[in-house]
Amino acid sequence: MKLPRLAPPPRYRLPQPNIPPTLQQREELLQFARRWVKEWAPVPPVPLTELRQLADKLIAETGTSAQYRDYIAVLINNELWRETLAAIPYERRLLLLPKCLRAEDKCRAAMDEFGLLCKQCGQCTIQDLQAEAERLGYAVLVAEGSAMVTRLIQAGKIDAIVGVSCMNVLEKAFPYMEAAAIPGIAIPLLQDGCANTTVDLDWVWDVIHLTSADATRRLDLTALREEVESWFTLDALARVLGPADGQTEQLAREWLARAGKRWRPFLTVATYQALRERPGDDLPDDLRKLAVAVECFHKASLIHDDIEDNDAQRYDDPTLHEQHGVAIALNVGDLLIGEGYRLIRAAQVSPLQTAALLHAAAEGHRQLCLGQGEELFWRRHPSPLSVQQVLNIFRQKTAPAFEVALRFGAIYAGRHEPVSDALGAYSESLGIAYQIRDDLEDFTAGKLDETEPNLLVALRHEKVEAPETRARVLLESYKQEAIRSLRDVPSANLKGLLRRVVGRIFNDVEIKGWCHEFQARNAAGGATRAGAAG
């Protein structure tokens, strides 16, 4: 198999003190700012002093540290302008990148009066950001400081700005943007200092691609995922599958309801939402059946995989065969496969759609078994695997479940054929990246198992310098390859949503609970605000 174009080597630096130190904290604040702006609906442009007052309100609501006040103000301002910027064509936007994102000790690029002239050496993220933005139609400048922004604004030649900059420069440039009412979204660098800085890159990609043509941009993916999760309680499963009759069915339901991230049924629902005519409408019952079918197939494969791998634990609990023996576990896995196919048949779709769903499921099972077979035969006579061999096993073992999930959503939406090739390529890269991430987590936790195909083990065997860094490069490379596979997708909705899904899966943030508390507090105050307005 062919490797993707390699991403730049990752750079790790702690954020400066007035920026939250972890991605999870920054994602949480972004979600708060997004929901808060939607609730209160301030009208831009808003002066910096008022933005800081709004930030103070959000800090009071969330209990966030006041040291992040200016950072939160930037996030609020971004959300104020998001919909306006989305309506501006790409070719009327400027992407402004700082030269301090480059790898300073390796960069060979020259500078002129307009900024950095990138040599496309692949050592930093500037090359990929510039190439993609220019492909979309942006004007791109790689320049330092607020002076360049100020001159462009004063010249009246900018309709919108997407910028990456340090907090210091953002503060200096803000009055000019506010005075000119220029729509802008700014992604803060995580450090000042003008050298070897870092940024939340997925945020930059998200904003670069922001467009009003993507009707899914307003979808709350967190709420969508929570809704899908709610389908897997025992009571909810009984409403879809019918009452459990006997111990075998009860055990299968309990296993289906056990812990799991539900990414695969989420992908089915998200794909359908992106391809339906009105994203955001209530979800049909038949879609729920197909999403549960996808999870039935996935959980069955885990039961069988645990037996074949002789694993004692899954989700920090004993595996099914450890609890009940191999024979019962095998039978429960087989039952879940049957339940999946029963749900396909129960869905009220056309005969052609039923046939397409069955074909997708059968092909997914076939590829999964071939990948598992490669691993099982290797275990009989284990020898060092090459990186290519390990990645190929990942492609066959992990990617099929993602592909089935995506295809189910597209088939149910009646839009499968135009996106079929892209879904195959996307799921392959997504699945490989997902398994690389798992290997890296095992490596970091000191759980590296050399008796299983493992990327870090293969990299060590090939005597790759800094194998962990190389694995992270491959992870980023496959994530970017998944996004690139969407370029020719004819649906802006699907393209935008699946690009965001990559960021969601690999920057998984738990934002349940406190989001509901936040919404409850706002709901309690909603009547007061409405009364005041009346």
C-alpha cells in the first residue's frame, strides 16, 4: 500500500500563561463561547472593552480562571463573526499566517515586502495551509506584526480576514478591524515570542473551509453524539430490538449497552444528516435501526477479537469470554451479527437500498476477517513485521467498520453513488489513523504488546530514529489524507461535516454534564431576558 504524503514533524511547546494549557480546556471554552453567543446573540462589531466585559460574564458563568479573559474575548469575537464570514466567498478572503510557524532552524525561505516566500520544504505547516487556502481561492500572506494587517484594512481591499497570530498582535490590530467592521476570525498562537510557535491546527483548518454552502456548520455535533449515545441504554435498545427473550439475548443487549465511544453509529447518523435535504431535522426511527445495526456488527467483532487475542479485559472490565466462557461469548457475538442483519431488513427502505446495505455490511465483514486472518496466521510463526505490513493490517481490520458506518448513512439518505469512492478513501485513512492513535496511547501508557502487530514495534525493528515521533507524523499524515480524500465530494455539507469529524474523533473532548448545567442556567434566565425585552 502507498503511504500518504508525510505531514511536518510535530512540535510540542507549552502555551503561555494566559492561554489554557490543554487542548481539552481550549475546546471546552470554544464550545462555551459558541453556545453563549448563540444564546445572547450580541451584534458585531463589538469594541474590545465590551468583548472583555462579555468574557467576564462567561467567566462568571463557567467558573473559568480570569487569567484567560483576553483569550475568551477572542473566541467570543470569532463566534460573533462566524456566520458573516461563512457567507463571504473564499476568493474575497485573506488568510494571514505568521512566519513564526516555520521551523526557524531549517527554513530556507526568503522574505520580501509582502512577507515569507515559502519554499515548500515540508518542515512546517505553512506549506499545507497556504496550498489549501490558495486552492480554495484565498489570497495568502505569510507576514509578521500588526502593520501589515493595518495597511490592508486601511486600503479597503479586504472583505474578510482569517488570521493566525499571537495575542499581542491581535490586541494591536483589533481596533482597526473593529473600526472598519471587517469580519474576521483569529486563531491565537499558543505562544508569543516570534519563533517556533504552535497553534491548534484543526481550528485553522476548520475556519479556512468555513462556508455558508455547508448547512451542517450549525449542527451541534456534541448534542448529536449524545443523542446517539442515548440509543444504547437497555430500555432504548428494547424499543428497537424488541424485548429480550432469554439469557442469550439479555447478555447480548448488556454487551451492546456497555461502554464505548459509539463513533461508528455516530458516523452513520452524521453522514445521513449531511446528505439529507434538511440537516438538523428530527432523526427517523429507521436511521436508529441502522445505527444500532452498525454497533451490533462492531461489538460482535470485539467479542470475537477478544477471544482470538486472548484478552482478559475490555473497557476496564473482564471480557465476555472471561466472564462466561468462550462458547457463550462466540454465540453472543454471532447473535449480534444476526441482529445487525435483522435490523437492516426491518428498516423501511427501497429494495435497492436494502441490497446496497447488505452488500456494504457483507463486504465490511469480509475485509475485517481477511485482516484478522493475516494477524492470526502471523501469530503461528511470528516474525518482525514491516511498517507497510502493519499499516495494511490496520487498513483491513479497523477501516471496514468505519466504511460500513459511513456507507449506511449515505445509502439511507439515497445519495451513496456520488460519494462512494470518497467514502472508501476517507474511511481507509481514518481507520489507519485511529489504530495508530491506539498504538501511541498504549506506548505512552507502557502497554506495548510485541505479540501483536504494532506500529511502534515495526518502527523500532526498522531502526527508525525517534519511532514515537515518526508514528505521530504518520498519524497526522493519515488524518490529512482523510481530509484530502474529500476534495472532490460534490456535497459541501458532507465535505464540511466529515472534515470536522476528523477533528472531533482525534481531539475527543468530554463535554457532557456541565454543558447541560450551562444550558439550564441560561434557560432559567431566558424568561427574565424575554420579559425585559418585552
